[in-house]
Amino acid sequence: ILIVWQLCNYYYYSFIIMSTYLVAGAGGFIGGHLVKSLMSQGHNVICADVKPLQYWFQLFDENKNYSFDLKEYENCLKATKGVDYIYNMACNMGGMGFIENNKAECMLSVLINTNLLRACLINKVKKYFFSSSACVYNAKKQKEVFIPGLKEEDAYPAEPEDGYGWEKLFSERMCRHFTEDFGLETRVIRYHNVYGPMGTYDGGREKAPAALCRKIILAKMNKSNSIDVWGDGEQTRSFMFIDDCLEGTQKIFNSKLTDVYNLGSDEQVSINQMISILEEISNFKVEKKYQLDKPKGVRGRSSNNDLVKKILNWSYKIRLKDGLKMTYDWMKIEIDKHGSNISRFTKS
Ligand code: GKE
């Protein structure tokens, strides 16, 4: 009788707790890590990404994996069928080298968010998450280095990053109005430069942490003692490691919080300081060749996490030097194993 009772209990709770999630952008960096995390919790995960499956950072055959364009409403209806919850991590994006030169393409990501929200209503999805970005913040508040951390209210008056930032800010507001007008539960987070293993590190979409890891790995491998650095290296940022991103994202998603929240680190460093950390990790000194004509973005940016700390008691745990070490080590193995011409995840 006890065994039967325990089995009933197991199936009752697994039915209650085990849900079906759609991860849009599952082939990407954050999406891939999120899929793995949700699977480890026993959930059923449906994955969708515009990239062909062979370019997904993390692919799990046990999941339903769609390789199609979520800008198309029909594909959104198909991907959201029978789904309880959605994490929308899908957008056409990258570091400054990409978003500064692909403003219209970045804005077209609004179709993904719009059509997924519409499909949520048709397929009665319980809750929807939208990944916004620090690029929504007013440029005027980011004109100096080592600025005070940006607070959520600093997005207004609106002057976001051209193209990409406007799409993110517009889509934040669309989520709010789908909640107000249609009762769809939504959650929105502004990410501050998320980095870590199993992410883009070449091909033009890479962000600074991965780009500089790659440059130092290749410089050491090729015994060349200089690397190209965009800007003068004094510009400052804060960078959040992927594990902190995953924990904070799911904590906010599973909470009752319905406003927009920062998720980032307040460990603000200059690019030159980040390079010094990488020189220590690699045990290899480099001369920095500054390219002032390259895309630089804002002069200074950092995240103020007071709100999410106060309400949810969340703060990042992984310091930049530790996160960079894990990223560097992963990338070194990748490059040693698969060669340095182009990452196997980058669609040529
Ligand atoms: N990507 C890259 N590659 N950036 C470099 C490099 C390099 O080789 N060398 C120096 N940098 C400098 C850039 O000029 C910029 O000033 C700083 O590092 C950070 O560049 P980034 O990581 O490409 O992107 P941003 O932080 O400026 O902006 C990104 O913010 C994210 C949210 O925090 C956006 O591109 C989005 O990826 C996202 O919104």
C-alpha cells in the first residue's frame, strides 16, 4: 500500500509541477542554457529557433525542436500549441558590432514578440517572458565612464539605443498592454551584457567578453603580442555571468512581480581592466591596439539591482574574474579542438 501511495504521490506532483515550456531562441546562448535548466527540473521543453539545428549551441534530441522563423505568426501558433509557459529569448541581435550595423534587422524582432503574444491568447498560454535589454536606457545617462548603476526608471524620458534598443522598449510596453487589456501574465527583465560558455565568440555578433577572450587565446596561440581593442578601452560596462542570469530570470518568472526589472552586475569595469583580468587568466601580456573607428556604444553602463535585491533578495554571485575564467577555459578547448578559423556554431 505504501509503494502504491508513493507512486500516486509522485505522479500527482509531477503532473502538477511538470509543465510544458516553449523556449523561443533555444538555439542561442541564453536560450540554450535555459532549455538545459528547465529540463533538469523535469519540465517538458519545446524549442524553437530560426537557426538550422546544426548551429544551435545546445540541442537535446529528446525535445521537440523547431527550426523556423518566429516572425511568422503561423509558426508561433504551431510552437505555442499545448504550451503552459513561454520564455522569449529570440531576437536578431549581437554585440555593438552587430546592432550598430543592423538596426532594421534588429527592429524586425518586434514581429517575434508581437506574434508570440498573439499566439499566447489563441493557445491560452499561462505566462509569457520577454527578454529586454540595458540598451533601452537613456543614452544621456551613459555619457561618462563609471556611471552610477542605471535604475529601472532611467529608461524614461526614452532615448534608447538606435534600432535594437527601441525594439526592446516597444516590446516591453506591448507585454504590459497585453497584460492590461487581455489579462495575459507577462514578465520582463532588462539584461546587462550576459556572458559565459556556449555563446557566440566570433563572426561579428560576439559581445566584448567573448571577443576579448578569443583575441587573447588566438594571440597567445599565434605568439603575437598585440590585440585590437574597439574604442580607447576606457569605456565601462558591467557583465553578468550566465548562471546568475538563469537563476535571476527564473526567480522573477516564478514570482508575482509584474514590473520591468534589471538583471545584471554592478561590478563596473573598463574594457582595459577586463583585458588585464584576461591577461592574468591566460598568463599572457598583450599590447592593445585601439581602433577608435569601431562601434563603441555608450561610454559607461552598469546595473542598479536595488529593486530586485529588495523585493526578491536576488543579487549576482559570480565575480567577473571567475566568470571570465570559465568562459576563457571553455573557449580555449573549443578553439583547440575545432580550429580557430570560425566557431562551429557560427553560420558562415
Ligand atoms: N563586441 C566587441 N568586440 N566590443 C568590443 C571589442 C571587441 O572586440 N573591443 C572593445 N569593445 C568594446 C565596445 O566598443 C563597447 O564599447 C564595449 O566593448 C561593449 O561592447 P559589446 O559587449 O559589444 O556591447 P555593449 O555592451 O556596448 O552593448 C550590448 O549591450 C547588451 C545589453 O547589456 C548590446 O550590443 C547588446 O548585446 C545588449 O543590449
